[in-house]
Amino acid sequence: MADRLHGFAAALLDPTLAAPSGLVGPDGEPSPKRFSVYRNNVVVGLTEALKSNFPAVTRIVGEEFFDAMARVFVASEPPTSPILLDYGAGFANFISEFEPAASLPYLPDVARLERAWLEAYHAAEAIPLTPEALTFIPGDRTADLTFSVHPSLRLIWSRFPILTIWQMNVGDGVPGPVDFAAGGEDVLLVRPAAEVEVRAMPPGGYEFVEALRLGQSLTGAMKIALGADPRFDLSGNIRDLIAAGVFIDCHLGNEPGLQMKGMRA
């Protein structure tokens, strides 16, 4: 039975394969045309799911190109979950290897941003840390603080201006000239409330938040950020990150009474 199911699934996503043997219609006769219709409906459904999950990529390349690219992806990476919102986790990596898209080297990172947005939107809820929470930390111990980040936090590093490109190609965005010589844009996504917050990160910001996410102390993360970019501004980053709802608690090791959970304003 397992072999038959595997063969059915393979034929369903690969139009070069014949309809599985033993498959018959209501009249008891082989029905390759019925199977072809079903196959087409499945591929179209998965393609539409990808379009819904990657609207900016669709707009950038056009629907005809996207449909052709999606068909190849669907055949190579069938869904592993019945929830179509989950489909497309490997799409960005697929695009990076898809030769017809090679002339758009920024496209995989735009896809990564869109995937991160989807993950952030559906992530678990958590109460963000408020600025008032830090007032309970002894001033001489602030450098030793560590932070826990919001479950929806996603970080994207890119050597391309992907946030600018994405903003031009979603919703009411208007495509226009992009200055690729200006360098890349690192992007932070978080959903502390109903909407996903998407913002460009300042110099050293990506390295700083990533270091905190991995458990570095405030001092350790600051050193990493300054090593990445000497323009890094500690106070400005902390202020903006707390305002964005990136953290849900801060603490000084395991010392009792020195951990502050997120609080409603």
C-alpha cells in the first residue's frame, strides 16, 4: 500500500508520469483524463497558495513566470502539511538555484522576507517588555542583562535593498528605481500585537539583536555589533527595539527578583 501511495503522489505532481495503474473511473475502466484533471487542480491549488504567500515575488516576475517557476517547485518539493499556509518554506532556496531567475539575484532574499512575514504573523502571542521594566534593574548591573525575544521575531540579512524592493511590490506599493549601489538592507520583523512590524535595521543592529537572541549579555552583544559596524548606537537600538516589542523579558542570570516579564502598558 505504501508503494502505491508513493507512486500516486509522484504521478500527481509529475506530468511526465503516467496515471497510476489500477486507477479506474466510475465505469470501472482506466481513466487517465480524470487523473489529469485532478493532477492539474492540485498543481494549480499549490501554485495559488504560493502566490498568496509570496505576493511581492509574484509581482516582480509576473504571473506567467511565477506559474512556471511554481510548477517546477511543486514537483520538486511537495507539501508535507495539509495546511497550505505552511507551504513554501524552501521556496527562497529553490529560487536561488532556479536558473531562469538568475538575472534577479535579490529575488531569493525578497522571498525570505515574505516567508519571515508569514511566520511572524502566525507566531505565538507574547506580552512585550515595556520601558518601565528596565527601571527595576540596578544601574551597575545593566551591562549584564540578557533578553528573551518575542516568538514572532524574524531577522533577514541581505546585501540587497530588499525592504525597499518589497515595499514597492506589496499592497499599494509603486515600483520605481532602486539604488543597488547604496548597499543592502537588514530587516527586522516582529508582531507584538495585531500587525507585523517590518523595519530596516540600523548599522550593527542585525548583529546586536542576533547576539541577544542567542543569549549574549548586553555588553557582549554591543561588542559584537561594534565589531560589525563602528557606527552602532546602543541606546538608540535598545530604545527602538523595546518600542517595537522585540523583547518579552530581561534578566540577570538566575538571580531571584531580577527578572522582569513583559507588562501591559
